[in-house]
Amino acid sequence: RRDSSGTSRSNWKINTMIMKTNNSIYLCRQSFFPSRNSFFSLIFSIFFFLMESLVCASFIHIHAMKVKVLSRNPDDYVRETKLDIQRVPRNYDPSLHPFEVPREYTRALNATKLERVFAKPFLASLDGHRDGVNCMAKHPKSLSTMLSGSCDGEVVWNLTKRECVRTLQAHEGFVRGMVVRFCGTSFFTVGDDKTIKQWKMETPGYGEEEEPLNTILGKSVFTSIDHHQKEGVFVTCGQQVDIWDEQRSSPIRSFSWGVDSFSCVRFNPVETELLASCASDRSIVLYDMREATPLKKVIMNMRSNTLCWNPMEAYNFTCSNEDYNLYTYDMRYLDKPFTVHMDHVSAVLDVDYSPTGKEFVSASFDKTIRIFPKDSGHSREVYHTKRMQHVISIKWSSDNKYILSASDEMNIRLWKANASEKLGLLAPREKAAVNYSQKLKEKFQHHPQIRRISRHRHLPKSIYSQSKELRVMKEARRRKERNVRKHSKPGSMPVVTEKEKHVVTVVK
Amino acid sequence: MDDEDDEELQRALADDIISASEDEGGSDDERKHCKLLEAISSLGGKKRKKLTERSEASIQVSEFTVNAEGEGDKIHLSDLIGTLDKTPSALIKTKKQLKNLQHNQSTLETPLTRKETEKIQREVAFEKTSKEVSRWQSVVLQNQKAEQLVFPLNQEPSGPKRIEQVVAGWKAQTPLEQEIFSLLRMNKQPLHDPVLTPTEEASLRAMSLEEAKIRRAELQKTRVLQSYYEAKAKRGKRIKSKKYHRIQKKVMRKEYLKQFDEMVKTDPAAALEELKKMELSRMKERMSLKHQNSGKWAKSKAIMAKYDDGARKAMQKQLEVNKDLTQKLVIPADEDEEDEEESAETLPDFVNDVEPILDQVNPWMRGKLSTEPMMEESNRLHPPVWPREVGKPGEGRDDQEEDEEQMEETEEESLLRGFEERRKLRQTEDVKVSDDEEAGLSNFTSLFHGLVNHMEPPADQPKAGPGLGQGESPALLEEGLVRVRTLEDVELLSQDISASDTALLTTRDLGTEETDTQSATQQADKKRKKMIDPNEVLTKEAKVIEMPLAPTAVEDVEDKEEQRVIIKEAFAGDDVISDFLKDKRKQEEAGRPKVIDLTLPGWGEWGGLGLQPSRSKRKRFRVKVAPPPPRQDQKLPNIIIAEKRDSSIAAHQVCQLPFPFENPIQFERTIRSPVGRTWNTQNTVQKITAPKVVTQLGAIIEPIAREDLIKDIRQAVTGPSINLESDQGPQKKRRSQCSNGGYKSTLS
């Protein structure tokens, strides 16, 4: 009932009252006031009726009678409970609310400024590792649990308390990769000691020893591990890509395609039988678990470090490359990337998609984290702190709210995915206000002032100068190319787009 | 000697011929001789078919008449087939094939190398997987286009759940329970809890509250209208004026005819019904004595008829009416026509003095009615011609009333139908309106979608995303060394930028400063005009085209001259200079201050038609505005500098049309429509400001599952269901209602 129906105009209206008097005590005389046109006389007449009805109460039954009365529906102004907010009748006549565009513009400008003022993305730093953190893993069933593997052992973290829950010496040397089983009861780690180990998620009880559930000795070093979304199958990579059954100690399938080492392998979370891996020969190889051979590979100019599948779009994945860029591919059309994401000024080491599939976050050797919209060529956000060194691993939490970054200097940092977002529960009115300001920002995003304010980011001097330098270099290269083209035979220098530039070939 | 020779030969042939009886020695001469002969014959080179000997049936003689021992003879394929010949379904085909095989001398190709086979395998596998993956395309697109996505995707519907949803494994066990449940099931009663019965559910589903309200309102309205109509009819009935009724009836009849004509075209079945009704009325007419000149009035008229022409005419008219009413509707079929002709022939030939037309008109006199065939349905093509009104209104009353009733019925029906249509229309309108709203509200998104659609390549090609020109696409961030901490910083930042912006703007071309399209086009015109230097190219007199019809001898004119002539011709029509001057003058005029007249006629003196306020007053109240600063282009005759541009606002104005918009009007429209609560109702605001992605606090968002795909595909097949009850459009929210819910756990 509390919606637009109660406009101010309808608050006061002339109702047509039909008095049906089955048990009534109203006395009505139709010819009491002959001049019915007069409004006041009408009200008077009604007063009179009421008075008389109260006083003399003679019982005369009248079947139906129409009297026009000025009345107000109590529903329009009475609160249902006294805890409710007072109803404020509004008149939406546009002439009463002029200058809508300037007013909204001002609001948008203020919202943008406040957004920048409140943009404090850094939440916490989890320190406790005694060596650089090499890998991390999300818990698929619990938001508050998170695992990290360092160059000497590994740790399980509780994020809400920001404390280490459990430490275990998993491998000798680096922990190269770790993954939690889809059910969340156990996790797998691979390390430099050529072993795959499966561990229980639960902390061992008093007196129990910290022992792996299962240990598989491999022939070579494993560099990465990933688990199937639904089945007891996991994949590792090293010198070749191996697919393992949890119950067996030898791989059920191994793929190698003239590549000597792989750096990363990932299952597709949507089409769960598909895999993709990054190899050291600058290639990205696609596999199907059910097929005997790999599917296809694309060779790029530089090596890709890691890749991540889009969890909402089955055929899209993004890979982080050594050439400072990230590339989003449609796996059906590998001949050129769908989008090239630039902005980093050093090699990109890791990438992870947001669970909504709309954005992804990348970690770079340039000591920054950047958040990219999946379709955009440039980042919408850059995070850095003075003390954060080369970011090696990055994860986007599965409730889409936080980002975790693991870096060289033994720390794991917790960031907000949306820098100026208020954390915690929002009151409905707060939520509405946030939505409104968001909409305003979107509406006026092309206005120069708003755009400039919302785009402004502070960068460390080194990165700033580096990016500037890169820009200059790029411009120079482009200029040179243009000049060469200008002075060469027409047609002899074909125009190569930015997307095509980075792909060497597609091998079938 | 013979024997010895034999022996030798035998020895020589011993290698070749294997015989079971070899060891037997010379005991059996005849057999030996035989063998010898055979041996010799075999030496001769020509192969002869050998009779096989039966020695041990089971081993040596196979069922295919092939000797297992071989007997030194090669087995041919035809030998193998020989047995097949006996079978009636002669396998000629296989024979041929075998022959071909025999003739075909080429060897089999070597198998492909492992590398190549793998390549082929890979390609096939890739094709397969890419096809499989492409099934997601529609889902992905749908999610991209969705106005709002609520994560996790598969959320359980909120509210209380049914018992059968929660408790899955419960079964009726005792016989009593089973009996009760079977009874309940048989009667289609709810099994668990007071859940609704299927029929109730169906009824609930059939009509939402909104719809019911609308329906009720409609019914009310129809009732009211009906009562109005009835009241009107009553009033009409009470009117005593005969003329009024006559006119009324005429009008009705006309309308009825018109309707009937239409009905014949549009709804033949209904027309048929009408026809039947008419037939009934005709029958009634025949039964009655109306219009038969048998009433009191007719008798009195009959007396008068001899003397009074008018009375005679009246009687004739009545009879005509009778005829019309009782006449069967005739189809213009051939037989009928013949019939008519015949009837015309057989018409009795007497002519009454008093009623000369009577015999022609009166069907009784024609003697035709009884012989006429039954009414046919095809008559509907010829609606009956209703008789003209006769002088006596009382006579035709019944018919008229009937007509009226019919009319009423039809009118009511049409009314109801109209309501039905209106309701349908309203529903569609609602949808449309909401669509419009949404379209207006999320103009941007729709535009973007349009663009995306536009840009979407066919499924075979990779899509071209918005980041098309990667190298050129603008950065989303403005990265600098300044750290913004407070509002003051932000303020400063914006100032700085605005200053730089204005500088930029001033250096840019002047054409971009105005957002108004008109002025923009004007500007463009001006620019175009500016490009051609009029002083060089044209002279003012160049209005007449002087063009030689054929190439003349003046070919050695200079190139420049020629060029000039060509341009002259090309621009002969439009006088650029004068246009430009006019433009400039206009702009100057517009910029000049106008005198404001504040005189109020009739204030302080007499006013009225034709009275002017006094001169002194006019002088007094005419306000002159101070002249603006001189125009910038005052001394530049070839240039117009727009004075409209306000540098203080320019910093806040958009100087380029942003990406997804196609023209400035679109952009302006999105900017102009306000979003806030001050201008919109709460519902609208909620709708407009709904965020694109909604996530739940502490809910884990799982990757999209295959079940979703299947569901979506099924939806696509059945088409999107239109949600009548809800305000939100059917496609607005993709909140699928699957019991498979996202796992929830909170951080705190």
C-alpha cells in the first residue's frame, strides 16, 4: 500500500458516500439544503445530519443516498505501527522540482568524490610465513578458510579472526601448488620434492601426528595442481600434464605435446572435463579429459604464467603473460585473443576470476594488483602498498567481496574487491542510497569532471614513471611503424592489430 | 619294362603327388596305371579337375567340396563359390566383388604416420568440444544482457517450504496410512499439510490478484453500462411520439443491416444464426394475421379504398409489408430464377381495379410458396430487405421489439467483446509501458545491447568486444602521483583538471563546444563554407551558368582557369557568401539586447479594446538592457565566433559523444531523465537504480552448472513465460528457482 498510489492529490478528494442504512440512525432530508452546488452548504448539511443523528436518533431507513463529502482516507496518512516512518505525501509535478539535471549532476559529483574519499581497499595483512608465499587455495565450502603454501611449508588460515589455524610442513622446499577437494574435506599439495600429498582439512586431534592421507611419488617436479569440480579426479603438471584418479597411484592419462615443462594447469569449472595449461614454450594447450590427445594449442610471443577460466562463461579464459599483458581467449577461436588487457608494467604472475565472471584480478611482478572488467582493455582499479613486494598469487573470494594477494615478502593481504564499498549489512535505506549514487555515477560517467575524479589513482613513483616510459616506447614504436609503412610499397606492410600481434601461431 | 618305367616316373613325381595308396606297392596294377596317367596329364601343364577319392570322409572331404588334402590342386575363389551357386539367391554381387578384388592389383596404402593421425584426432576432438562448449553461447549472452543478475544463481525461493520438499524419504507404512493416502490421492487432495489442492493451485495460477481486480472492475463497469442502457431503453419505451419510434426503428434497422452485412463478411456462422432467426420471425408472421388486411383498420380502409387513393395506397403498403415479411429468402441460383420465371408465367392474369399491384405482390396469389424449396443456408449472402415502415406502428411492433432485442443482445455482446479486447490491450499495454519505462530508464543499457547485437558476429567468428582497438582504447584509470585522501584533495584535483581541461578545450576546435545538435550542424555548415575561400573561387555575380554545350576550341585555357570554371559551375546555385553574411547578421541580431516592454494596459488609465496605453507610459516602462560586450568577430568579416559558449560551464560539459550512443539526442535524453526520488515514485526509483549484479553477503557463488544450461535451453524452446503478476519484466531477473541451492556460510 505504500507505493505511488498515495499521491497528494488523492489524499483529499470528494468522495461519494453512499449511506446504506440497514441499522443506521441517520436522518436525511433530501430537501434540507436545496442549493447543492454550494460546497460549504454541503458540508454543513453533513454536519447537521451527524448532529441530528446523535441528538434525536429517529429511525428512518433510507436505502441509498449519495452525498458528496470532503474526506481523507486514513490509509494515506496513518502509520500502520508507530515504529513506521511517517508517510510524506509527495507531489511529483515536475514544475515543482526544477533543475533536475543540475541537481543530479551535483549529487553525482559528490557521490564520485565521496567514493574516492572512502576508497580504502586494504583490510588486513596475514603475516606468519617465514618465506615468500608461493600459492594459495580457496576453500570451496567455507568463506572464512583459506590455505597458503610458502616456499618452505604451508599454513591454513582463518580469515575472520585473521589468524593462522594450523601449520604443517608439507614438502621439502617450495610448495608449488595446492588445491582443496570439491567437498572441502581434504586438500592436495604438490611440491619441489616430486610428491603429491593429500591432507585432511581437519586439524589432527591431540596426540595424532600430522600425516598426509596419501602420498604419491612422481618422477619429476610438479608445478601446479587442480581438482575436478565434481569427481575424484585431479590434474597435475610438470614435465607433462597428468590426470590422476584419487584412488590410484599412477596417472590415468598423461598428455605431452612436444613440451618439456608446464607452469600451470586448470580445470574448466563449467565444462568440467576441459583443461587448459600454460607451457614453457610460450604455448597454451587445451585438453579434454575424455580424449586421448590434446585439443589445440596457441603459441604466443611470450610465455604465459597462469590462466583462469571464467566461471560463468564456459569457453572464455584469461591468461597472464610475461609481456605485462593479460589475454582473454575464446577457446573456440584461438587465433587471436578476444581482449588484450594492458596496464601492468611488469610480468603478470597470476590471475583469478571473480565468481560472478564479470571481472578478474591480476597479480604482477610490478608489486601491484589490478582489477579488470572482463571486456575492458584497461583496469578499473589498482591496489598497492608500500610494503607489498612482487605479488605471486592472487585469489578472489567466492562471495565476490574480497581479494587475497600473496606476495614475496611473506605476507598475505586481504583487500576489498570494491574499494569504497561499506562492509557488513546495510540498512535498506542505506542500500537504496548506495544504489542511487551508483546509478548517478553511471549516468554522468561521461562528464569530464566526474570521469576525472573517478579515474584518479595514486601510483608509486616507480610504477608511474615506468608506465609513462612504456607509453612513450609504445608511441615511438607505433610512429616508427607508421613511418615505415608510409615509405614502403603500399600493401607490403600489412596492418597488424594489437590483438593479432601477440599470437605467433595456432597449432592444430 | 613298363613297370620299371612306371616306377621311375613315380619316383620322380613322388614329391609332387601325394597319394594315400602310394605305399601299397604294385599290388593293384590298374590303380597304378591310373595314377600314372594322371601324373602324365599333370605334367602336361593343363590342369584338369581331379576326381577326389574318398578315403576318410570326415577329415578329407569338406562340405564345400574342397579337398583338405589339396591333392596338389590350388583352390580358386570360384571353387569356394561353387557351392553357393546351388543356393537360389545367387550371390552374384559377391562374386563380382571377388573378381574385382582379384583384378585389383594395387596394394593398400601405408597407414598415416603417428603425427598425422594424432593431428587428425586432435582436430576431430577439438571440433567436438568446441561444439559442445558452444551450447553455452545463449546462456552467456543472456547473462550479459540481463538487466540484473542475482548471485548465487540457483537460489532457493524464500519462504516456507512444503513438507514434501524438506522430508524426502517419508512413506506411508501402516495399512491404515496407506489406505488414507490412497483415498486422498484418488480425490486429489493435498497429502502433506494444508497445502493447496491441484485445482486450487490451478485457479491461483490462473488469476493473479491484479488480474482479478481488473476483471472485477470491468464487470462492474459492464453492469453499470447495462443498467444505463436498460434505463435508457425504458425511457425510450415510455416516449409516446410515434414519429420518434419510427425514426428509431429505421435507424436500428439500418444499423442492423449494416451489421449483418459485416457479419456475412467476417463471421459467416453468426450470420447464419441470424438468418435462422429471421426465418423464424417469418414463420411467425405467416402464422399471424398481421398485415393481411384483415384487421379493423384494414377493413375500415377497405371501405374507404374505393374513394380514397391514400387509403388504397396504405392497404397496398401493408400488403407489401406482409409480402416482404413472409417471403422466403431467395438465392439467385439458376433453378430459382427459372422457377420465378415460371411463376411469372403461371401468374393469374387478372388485374384488380382496386388493388392493381396486389396480385403481383401477394404471394398467395402467385401460388408459389408451397412449391418453393426449403430455405437454404447459402441465402446468407443476400440479407433480407426489411420492409419499409407502414403507417401503423402498432402493427409491426412485435417484429420491431424482436429486432430491438436482437440489437440489444448484439450490442451487449459487442460491449463485452470490447471489454475483452480492451483488457487484452491493457495487458499488452502494461507490458509495453513497463517496457517503455525500462527502455527509457535503462536507455544506456538498451543502447549498449543494441550495439552489442549489432556488433555480434555470426557464431562462427570470434566476437569483437568493446575493446576493439586495443591500442587506442582509453585507460580506465588516471594514474598520478597525487594521493587523494580527503574531499579537499578531490576538490583540488577537479579544479586542476578543469583548468587543464578548459585549456585543452580551447585549443580544440570550436565546433565541439555546443552540445546542441542544431548549432552543431550549423557549425558544420559554417566550417564547410569556410573551407572554400569565397574570394578566390567565386564572384557574386556567378549565378548564371555559362556552359558551352559542346567542347569548343578554347582548350588551351589554363588549368587553373578550368578549375575555377568547374567550381563555379558546381557551386553556381548556392550563393555562399550571402548565406554566410546572412547567417552572421542573424547571429548578431540574436545577440543584440532586446527592449523589454513592461507596460500594463489599463493600469492607471482606461483600458479596453482599441485603446492604447499612453505614449508617456510606454516610454516609461520600456526597459533597455545594457548592450553586451562587442562581438569577438566584429572585425573579422569572414568568421563567426559563437558567443553562446560559456567557459565556466564548458568544464562540466561533455564534448564528445560517448561510446554506446549514436546521436546526441539519445545521450541528452538519458541525461535529462531524472533518477532520484524527488522526481520519481518509489517503485520507479527502485526499478531504475537496481544494481546490475547483486550478490548476497556471505553466500558462496558457485560456477554456473550444466543443469542451468539445460534449463535455459528448455526455456528457450518453450519461450519466455510472461509474468503477469509481477511488476518486474519477465526477463529482468534471472533468479531461477531450483532446489539445488548455493551453500551459505557467513564470515562472521
